[in-house]
Amino acid sequence: MSAAVGIALTGSGAASPARVVTNDELSLWLDTSDDWIRSRTGIAARRIATADDSLESLSSQAAQQALEQAGWRPDQVDLILLATSSPEDLFGSAPAVQAALGASNAVAFDLTAACSGFLFALITAAQYIRSGACRRVLVVGADLLSRWVDWQDRRTCVLFGDGAAAVAMEAAPEGWDGLLTMVMRTDGRRRGCLTMAHQVTPQVLHDHLHAGFGGFRPIAMDGQEVYKFAVQQVPLVLTQVLEQAGLTAEQLDWLLLHQANERILASVAQRLGVPAAKVLSNLGSYGNTSAATIPLMLHEAVEAQRIRPGHLIASSGFGAGLSWGAALLRWGRPDAT
Ligand code: UT7
């Protein structure tokens, strides 16, 4: 793909609530078991936000860390994109991150695409850099879905956890590109498979004016439909980004998928012919943190020096919408390879 300006992924950060909730703890009030959850999903524990935690504060901590790793000053940030489906203000939580960082020259706004949100935000951010409109962008993926699940619905509540993570992305010198190829897709006809739907409570203002008061229903999911969708569509978009780049799966250093289910990770890897050792997973500790899964896993792998500068990573996000996408990434900046 010809690029106006190259992209470099130069920093990462993450922040999670301190409270760990194990599968056994869930079975204190739910008809579930550690064995069922582990064998069907690979999840052993998740972090759950307490009333003292906030999405805006976790997002700010993650973004601050990414900014420091990239070596930027806050006033050098041009754009902060916050991918979330659980903002603390429906008008947008990104400006709170801007204020916490003191990124006085940035514009900050939210992007909503559920579990595909981080990948869509990363791709969106890249367009601002390629066009020359921005030089330095912080892309944050954060969700506290524990506040939006029905804690009596064992089909959904055991799956999700809370977290925030961020990546710093900047214009790269000529000849380097950290976002080689990408694909984004949605199928709105299947939006009913996974919802956090609007709910209106009628309110009578006077005899001739019956208005509504807005709210949301808890998360509802047809798990089997979403599972089938993921194992069918994710390998297709990953193959597409590899073909666009003229590369093969053998050339990948890592496969970095949205962390929804260990069985989905294994199935996609097998379809692509990627060995298990190259499949990144932290599902066991965090569960599905929605927009945060990909940058959270990325940050852990960078910190552990598993992902190193120059490594080639195929990433795919998928979820409600239905939405899905893939991108081929190269980590780091050219002088660090
Ligand atoms: O992030 C967005 C993307 N989301 C996903 O990718 C999720 C995709 N879907 C999945 O990962 C899987 O479909 C689930 C993990 C959600 C469910 O696994 P499954 O193997 O599809 O189970 P199932 O829904 O077919 O349920 C099997 C049985 C049912 O009992 P019966 O009807 O066979 O008697 C459920 O009621 O397991 C029961 N069940 C549970 N049992 C114990 C469902 N949830 C639980 C639970 N504990 N937590």
C-alpha cells in the first residue's frame, strides 16, 4: 500500500482495576463453575472496577504511560482517540483524558465500535497522520463492562473484565511504516447478536407531552452466533491484510487477536497456520475487556520484551455491530530495530 506519511508505533501503556475476581468467586452467587468457564473460554480471573475506579482515570494512566514511553511532552500530542462503549459521559470521556494529561494542544474524542473499537481507532488515527493533519496521536482502548452486565446472567457476566490500555502513534521517517495494511468491516443486519440497547422510560411532562428518559439495558449476546461469526470472518480479514502486504502467515512474529475466547484464538491460528507459540493471550488473567484487549495484550508483550522493535504483528478485532477488522503492524521506531 502506498503511504503519504509512514506510521510508527512508539509507546504503550495499560491500567487495570486492582480487584481480581476469580471464577470460584463468581460461583458464590451464580450457577457456574471454574471448570465450565475455563474449559469454554480460557478465562480464570478478571479485574473488576469498584466504585472508586473510573474509566477516565484508568484511561489517563494508560495514556500517560504510552506518552512517556514514546518520549513526548503532553503539549506535543495532537489527537487523543478513546475507543470505548462504556464512557462515563455520553458526550465523550476523551476530553477528561486530555485534561488529566495536560495535553493542551490536542483534540480529544471518543470512538465507539465495541470490541473492534481499538483497531478501528488505530486505523482512524493513522489517517490523520498520513494526511499530515497530526504528528502525534494517543489511541486508547478502555471499557468497564462490569458496570453494564447483568450479574445474574451467567451466559454473559462471566466473560467480561475491566481495563484500559493505550498506544502512542507518530509520523515516521520515510521508508518506515508501522501500519502496513488494514481492513474494516461491519454488518449492521446482525447487530442484534450482541447489544447494550437503548431503553426509554416514558415520562409524562404534561397532558400533551409524553417524552422519554434514556437509559441502557444490560449486555445481551447470542454467544454461539458471535462465536461462529468470529471463527469464520476473522481468518478471512487476516488473510486479506497478509495478501495486501504480499506477506505470508509464516512471516508473522505474533498473532494479536481480540481476547474473547481461547477457543477462538486457537481456531483462527489453526486456520491461518500460525503456531500456538506465536499467539498472544492473556485471557486467563483479564477475560474480555472489550476495546482494551488488544492494547492491553500488546503492552504486556512489549513490557515482557516478547514484542520487540521491528516485529511483524497481525491483529484482528471483532464484536458487536457486528464489526470486525484486521491490521498488519510493525512495532517500534526505525532507529530502535
Ligand atoms: O467480545 C465480543 C465477541 N464475543 C465473543 O466472541 C463471544 C463468542 N461466544 C463464545 O465465546 C461462546 O459462545 C460462549 C463462551 C459465550 C458460550 O460457550 P458455548 O460453548 O457456546 O456455550 P453455550 O452458550 O452453547 O451453552 C452451553 C451450556 C448451556 O446449557 P444447556 O442449555 O446445554 O443445558 C448454558 O446454559 O452451558 C450453559 N452455560 C453455563 N454453564 C455454567 C452458559 N453459561 C454458563 C456458565 N456456567 N457461565
